[in-house]
Amino acid sequence: MNPGAEPLTKTTCPYCGVGCGMLTDGARLRGDGDHPANAGRLCVKGSSVLDTLGEHGRLLYPRIGQRRVSWDLALDEVAGRFRRVIEEHGPEAVAFYVSGQLLTEDYYVANKLMKGFLGGANIDTNSRLCMSSAVAAHKRAFGEDVVPGCYQDLELADLVVLTGSNTAWAHPIVYQRLAAAKKRRPAMKVVVIDPRRTATCDLADLHLAIRPGQDVALFNGLLRWLHDHDALDRDYIDAHTRDFQAALDAAGDQPLAGLARRLGLPAADLGTFYQWFAETPRTVTLFSQGINQARNGTDQGNAIINAHLATGRVGRPGAGPFSITGQPNAMGGREVGGLANQLAVHLDLEDAAHRAAVADFWGAPALPAEPGLMAVDLFQAVADGRIKAIWILATNPVDSMPEADRVRAALEACDTVVVSDCMADTDTLACADIALPALGWGEKDGTVTNSERCVSRQPAFLPAPGEARPDWWALCRVAERLGYGAAFDYAGPADIFREYASMTGLARRFGKQLDLSAAGDLSDHQYQRWAPRAWPLDGGARCFGDGRFSTADGRARFVACAPPPAPDTNHRRPLLLNSGRLRDQWHTMTRTGRAPALFSHRDEPFVDMHPRRAAREGLEEGGFVRVRGDASEALARVRLDRGLGEDQLFMPMHWSDCFSGRARVDALVPARTDPVSGQPAFKHTPVAVAPW
Ligand code: SF4
């Protein structure tokens, strides 16, 4: 860096939920040494973000159909269409589908407009696909959607259990922190639980290549083992929890050898894991999409939390369950109530006192008393005509939803599809009746919350391209046209943040941890200079360390977790397809696809399979394979990988029609969801393969 150059702007990486701090001016970029998440480190993806900037490929002007129009005309059209649908069919006939890519301020305004003023609750988010099982597990156990710990706990722990997480690729800086800690303290143990041998296993002292979908059985077995080996923290259970016996009864009492056979593991390895967990007070269990994206994702999360409650290891230095989130602002969206079954600031739609407090705070005419439709049901309602107008912001459901072909057909047939996006060429934008150009990273201004509850700034340091505008601005202008201007009269993102931060005082009033209320009177200057801080602002780095939880009686709840459902494979679809992130790509590649260097790791869609499976199917390395699911089929190149079971496949999640033509993995995934969280089961898709 040139020491005489202009100072760099502090911002946050636009990619994963690690939420790394960056210093940049759009031409220079480096990690922010002062940011608690990364202390100056950046991964390959984050380091390449400047290569994705520029006007090429951007959506620069509002459009109605293919016709360029003024913002005024586009906003009149959006407001007019939404008003007509609500008048004729009620607020349940309109929907917003939003994104963990939105800034908290955009998210807050979208949720306030839908739930507070349009009068419906049909606002859901792509975080439903990512973290909603963890949200539900937290609420069941703790009474609130709270990650109790912080990244530092991974460095303080003596045992780190990584389950359902290819941390090395999906959250690289957390992995680097962990690797550095293990290098400093070689006695620290790492256990990786994953059906696949991934890059993360390079750090593992023990890799448990569990059969897919068996995590509840494994953690239920751990609870029973802790009980049988006198390794419970009885005092903690008695003083701070409820329902232990019900969870223990549900855990069963299968002998270790039989359980190990069921899990597909050597009994000695399973016993070693249980022994290490029992004897290591400083244990962190980090879990992610491999846990959440399952038909029993919520139970899987609760089975993990049960083991931590049983040993009193929640919210203590180096100890706790740790759900690491996928997107840069999935946490911020959860805080402001961006899921269809949430209200705002961690309050509940079904609770009359919560609704009254929120309605009073917003001056809102009426709040819905029932949850809205979760993502899969929401797009089904679009398909069958119950939802007649939908506004999609900052996400690409035509590629990322399960049964993605049906989602495309539903949008093509819908009366009104409004899409706000930065990019001009996405599979979802192709379905839009009205397209609104949004600001992207570096152009928009607001805040995000990462996986350890740390709120950081993402300021604007680049000019707006074309006529692109902030999403909050477009939402407010539509609110104005619908007659709600007074409630959406924000001068800028600082105004919105102050309102949101003040509103978290309600959360505190109802005994929640979410508290940013001390930031409710920040000046614009203080907002711009906000240094990364975790909530609750008046608390320490961890929550619940005192054994007091956000439930009405202050006690955590054990949850009786049912045995896992049987796998869905059959003679027509005998293989289980797993999907996930690559190290260097992000979501549907609308941004990372613009950086050529990021294709040097993997440059085309592929299917990983065991060499013996490939031979049995008449396939060989580098050949093309057709992957058939019940919903669709895909084409990709074969890669041989001995790190997979012979009945398993892996495909990356990133390729869309815009990039490859025939490798939209989510088109293969059936729309089956967890009954509690509504999260789709992306991880266990029954498929068949054949040479192309
Ligand atoms: Fe960005 Fe995640 Fe990489 Fe950090 S780890 S630089 S947040 S992609």
C-alpha cells in the first residue's frame, strides 16, 4: 500500500457469515486488523471481491417488461399492482421474498412494511434455506434465537466438534483461526462428523464418516452415554434446565456396538468421541448446513444443544453449541424479523403482548396474528395462484429453491413479479414483470450481523451506477404511494438503524438478549464510525453464561429428539446426493462468476462419486453424467473421490442456467422440509445416475 494515499474505508466482506472486516477504496483491499472476526485475514473469495465490481452486467435502470422506465413510473406500477391485489384479495395475496444479502436497514424496512402496514406476514427469506432449523432449535432450547458463544471460543476450546460443516471451504477464516489455535496448542482435539471426507478433515484428530442423516442418533447416543458414564452436570441440569428426563428417554439405550453399526462407524471411534466429549469441559460443537438442511434439521440442532446443556457447557469461555451462519447478514435478518414466522426484534407473532408492543412502536394499523408462508409453501402459493404479487429482493430463487423448475414456472405464471437486483442477467430476473436496479456492495450503506452477533458497518465508498438505488429507498417510496409515508420517512440508513436499535428495547422488556438500544440515539457521524460490536451491547462476548435463559422461567429446555427418518432412496433412485459450497464460489455466482481467478479452483459443474460406484455405472473420470431426481435432471462432469461412500454423490450448489445450462442442482432437490423450521432438506436427495 502507498503510505501517502487516501485512507481506506472500513467495511465488511459481502460473502459468508464469518463477517470479516476489510479496508478498501475500491482499488486497494486488505483485511482489517482491528476487526474481531478476522484480525486482518481474508480468504481467496474475500480477497477477490474487487474483481467483481464495475458496471458490466449490472442492472442500471428500472424496467417494466423489457421497456426502460423512470423510477417514478416503476414505483407507481409496483404500488398500484400491490394495492389492487390487497383490495381485491386481501394481504395474504401479496408476498416479499428477501435475502441474507440485504443490509439490516433494508431488511428492517421490508419487514415493517409487510407485517406492520400491508397487514400480511408473507415475507420470507433465503435464510429459510440456510439457518431456519438453527433458529428453531435455539428458540426451543433457549427461548430465543441466540448463538451463545463467539469465535474466540473455538480458540479457547480443548475439543472442537465440527458437524455438518466443511468449514475449510464454507467459512475459511474460522477454519484458519482454528488451525492456528491447534498449531499453538497441539493438545487441542478436533473431531469432524461428515459423511464425506472434506478439506476440513485435514485438521481432524478423528473423522466420523457417519451415514447421511444420522446426527440425531449420534447425539442421542452421546446423551445416553454421558448419563451411563456419570458424566452429566447434575447441578446445572437441576438449577437451569427442564425436561431432561424426556430427552433422555427419547435418546434410547442402544449398546455402543449396535449404534456404531447403525451409524456406519467403527465402535472404537464412536467410543473415543464420546469419551473425549465427556472428559473435556471446554468443548465447542460448531454446526452448519449439514445439520440444518435436513427433514429433521431442528431436532438435529436440539440433539447437539441437549449434549451441551447436559454438561453445563453453554455460554462459557471455550464451551458451547455454535451455529455458524451461511450468509453475510442472515443474523441481521433474523434480528429484524425477516422470517415469516417471526415478528421483529426476536418477538413472536403469536404472542398478543408482543404484537401490541410492536404495533404501538411502529404506529402500525394492524399486525397479522398468524405466521406467514415459509419459502417452500410461499412459492407453492405463487404456483397455485393464492399469491398474486411478489417482490423478490437480492436473491435468485429460480436457482436456489428446491424444485427450482417449478419455482420458475410459478413465477412465469404469476400476475406480478417485481425483482430488485444488482445484476441484469439472473434466472429470476428473467421472470420479472418489473425490474428495479439495486445498489451492490461498496455502493450501499448499512450494517450486517455476523455469526457471533457482531454488528459491523458496510458503508458506501463507490458511486451508484446508472440509476441504481438502495433497497430501503425503493421500499419506502412504495410505502409512501400506499399511504404510509409518515412511518417510512427516513432520511437515510442511520435513521433506520436508530429506529431499529431503539426497538430492541422491546426485546429487552420481554426478557430477550437482543439489545442494541444504547445505539438508538447515535448521531449520523457516530453511525458512520460505528466499530464492530456484538449484542447485547451491555453484555460480554457470550450469552447465558450465568445459566439464565430467555424463557419465561429463565430455564433452558431439553428437547426430546425423535430418531432420524428412514432414507428416501429406492430402487429407482438408489443414491443420496449432497450439495454444498465450493471454496471459491458464492451462491449462484452472480458476483463471484465475474472474477476469473475464482474459477482456477473448480471451473465447471461436476459430480463427485466413489470410483467403485462410477465403474458400476459405466462412468469414468472426466466423462459426463446425467443425474436424475424426481423433480428434474442435471448434467455434469464426473470426478472420482474416495472420500465419499459408494451410495453417495456430491455436487456444488453454484451453477445456474446463466453459467452452465444444465447443472442447477437445486432443480433436482424435492421440496421436502423440516416440519418445525420449514427448512428444505437439500442434503439428502435420492437420485440415479447414467452416462450422458
Ligand atoms: Fe469473506 Fe467469509 Fe472469506 Fe471472511 S471467510 S473473507 S467473510 S468469504
